[in-house]
Amino acid sequence: MAELVKHWIDNAHTSGVTTRTGEVFQPATGAVARQVVLAGSADVDLAVASAAKAAREWADSSLQTRTKVLFAFRQLVDAHRTELAELITAEHGKVISDAHGEVQRGLEVVEFACGIGQLLKGEHSEQVSRDVDAYSVRHPLGVVAGITPFNFPVMVPMWMFPIAIACGNTFVLKPSDRDPSASIRLAELFAEAGLAPGVLNVVNGDGEAAGALLDHPGVAAASFVGSTPVARQVYARGTAAGKRVQALGGAKNHMVVLPDADVDVAADAAVSAGYGSAGERCMAISVVVAVGQIADALVTAIAERTRALRTGPGTDPESEMGPLVTASARDRVTSYIAAGVEQGATAVVDGRGRAPSGHETGFWVGPTLFDHVRPEMSVYTDEIFGPVLCVVRVPTFDEAVELVNANPYGNGVAIFTGDGLAARRFQREVTVGMVGINVPIPVPMAYYSFGGWKDSLFGDTHVHGGHGVHFYTRTKTVTARWPRQRHGVDLGFPTHG
Ligand code: NAD
């Protein structure tokens, strides 16, 4: 009998009340590794009730108390890096070094949240009128929810709950049902750090559990990260239920390579950012835009590196790229490759049927490189979310910017060049939320905020950094008078003086 991943409510594992379960795979072998409980609305009610019960006490806790727990959690995550990375690799499939990187980037958000005393400072103006002061303070929202994707089972939940909790909220997390174990382990570690029961609950489940959270009257706000069609629905459903919602969606990230760029540097970057984590990153590069005469040399250099990549189980330190997360993800990617060939793109490297020997039952697709891709082809229009890199050739800088800006997604973009003026123009003109200049995956540090434009984000706040604190608090502005003398009745509109 496979181990059952349960919910985490009131600092304890529980199977909840519904009996639906799902399968969690080991992508490198294709075997079922675990079962996971799939929450219905009754389980969501239990988790929200627990969070609501804890909310008052936690909102009243001192900043010092919160910081102490966050520091202890930071130490525990640091001490359990390897265990967490191994859990990610087992259920997601990414290579272990990549999983370690994910834990590190999540940890940096906890470190940011440890400074909550500084971050929650309000504003204060003395003597805005005679004997009158004005000031603003930040209050937590109450119970907030997070709904997260499979591709970063540690980092993306940690974009959310450390900041929400530091701000004085209680949190209900609904992680992806494809790799749920890491979230549960994080919640256990937070409890070990001293977090009171109910402040962080985890309900496992699929869209049904997520929908119940979005409809729940006890939930004040929801952070979502996932694909664009679901993000759009989540934003509409959550806001219709009166909640504050930030919904981050999918991506089609372009890397523009100008004619003056160093071909080797650009090819290294394209291959690393295109095939890392088997392309299952929202900041993966999926389109290389080769400008002018650099195209032939660039494609040759990318192809050489692509053919040399070692695909294999994430647990093998020799592997550079692991499998895809599920059989259906693999089949989806291979059907896009077939469509690319059919629609006339040149398959320079075709990753279909390239399972590493001895691991044929896993969910493999080798790195794939298409050249001469045109914007109407489905390999260009759709987010494939697999190890497929497309090269689009354009003659000029202006046409490169036009291509990027015409794309409905706007998560990340990069430019490779030695020309500072061109880079500056690009940075100003692209309609994309995160820009890399000679950096292929420009993921902002924890103290900046992460988020795309256009169909890559619904709502108006990005995650973590200053936006995170803003999203998880509401401001109250106080005007206070301590008069030295009576003013008497005055029906005029208050002015200063
Ligand atoms: P997904 O949209 O399938 O699922 C995301 C979450 O939504 C999961 O927890 C899932 O259970 C839940 N869900 C599924 N159906 C739902 C529904 N109808 N209503 C509410 N919730 C529902 O995404 P995924 O396949 O897990 O993750 C990959 C996607 O996430 C890619 O598109 C990727 O680009 C995107 N992503 C975006 C970012 C970003 O920061 N913009 C970061 C990571 C991943």
C-alpha cells in the first residue's frame, strides 16, 4: 500500500472527511510513489475554521514573537535542505542540484520576512493641523489562502506563506496534488519552530479544493500561481466572492540575441534557461529571437550544446535534465513536437523517444530544438512547458521588440548584447514584467517583487518583496487630535490651520 499524504490542520496530519484520493508518481520510473488525499469543501471548511480560530491570537502576537518563530523556521529549513530537495526530486523529477536551488530561493523569502518589523512600519505626520497628527498602520487581513503549481513545490508556497504569516495573517495552503509532500514537510518544520496550531494549514487536493477556498466566506484573500486559463478563472471567481486576489499565470519567455552578442555566451544561456528543470519553469526561455546575421552561428552553437545534455534521473548527480512530471505532461509535449514538425518548423534536435536506458518507464522527453519557427505555429503560440526551444529569426531590433510585445504573455524576457543603448531601449519598450539584460532567467530577489504583465498576471500586485507586504495587509489611516482648547461647533468642511 503506497503511503498516504494527508492534510495538515491544527499542526497535525489528518485524512479529513472526504475519501477521494489521487496518485503521486515518481517521474523517473513512472511508478506510483504515494497516494494523496483530495479535499472537498468539508475539508476546506475544517482548515479555514482552524485558521479562523487562530487568527485573532496571531494578529495580536508581537512582532518580536513572529520574528522569533520565523528565524527558527529559517534555521530548520536550512538544516533540512537536503531532505526537502530530495522530496522535490522524488515527486517532481527535477535534478537534485536544481531542487537545492529552489529551496535556497524559498529560504530567501523567509529571510526577507524575518525583517517584518522594518517592513510593517507605517507613516506618521505630526501637526497636520493644529494639535492634529495623522498616521497609517498596516493590519493583517485574517485568513488568507495560497494555491500553488507543481513546478516549484517548495519555492512558490514560500513566496506566499512566510510573508502572509509575518504580517499577522493565518494561512491555508492548497499545493499541487502532483507533488504535495514538500508542503507538508514545510508545515511540520514551521510547527517545530514554534508556530501555533492553525496559523499554517495545508489542504491537499485539486481544483475542487481550490474552488472551495475561493468561494469560502471565511477567506479574505487568495494568492494563486499556475497556468493562465486557471489564473484567469481564479481571479474572476475569487474577486466575485469579494476577495483580494493575485493570480500569476503562464509564460512564453523570449530571449532576444542581437547581432553583436557573444555567440557562446548566448548559446550557454539559451540552453541553460531553455532546458533547466526540463523547461518546467515559468521563467524558462522557450523562444530565442535571433536578430540578423547571428542566427546560423547561434543555432549551430545551441544545437551542439543541446545534443550534449545528459538526461537522466534527478537523483543521479551526472544528470543535467530530469523527466517531465507526469505521463500526460510528456504526451502533451510530444504532441507539440509533432505539430511543430507538421507545421513546417525545422527540428534540429528531436527529443522524442529518448528515454535514458534502464529507465524506459519514466516520463521522458529529450531536449528539442526547432529552427525557422513562425509566430503562427502552435509551438510558438502555446506555452508547452517542456524542454522545447524555438528559434524565430527576425531581421531587426525593432521587429524583435514587436514580436515580444505582440505575445499575449508578459512574464520574463531577456536580451543578449554588448550594446548598452540597445539594452536600455529594450528594457523601456518591452511590455513584460521581468527583464534580463545578459541574464536569461531574471527572477527577482526576495526583496523585489515577482510578477508578469498581460496574460501572465491577473490582479495588480506581484508576489513577495514590498508587493507581498502590501497584498497581505490593509492600511488604516488615523487622524488624532489632542486639543489644548475647545473648538466649538463648526459645520464647515475641515481644512488645515
Ligand atoms: P495549473 O494551473 O494546472 O494548477 C495550479 C494550481 O491550481 C494547482 O494547485 C491546481 O490544483 C489548481 N487548480 C487546478 N484547476 C483549478 C481550478 N479550476 N480552479 C482553481 N484552481 C485550480 O498549473 P500547474 O500545471 O500546476 O503549473 C504549471 C503552470 O504554472 C505553468 O503554466 C507555469 O507557467 C505556471 N507558473 C507560473 C508562475 C508565475 O510566477 N507566473 C510560476 C510557476 C508556475
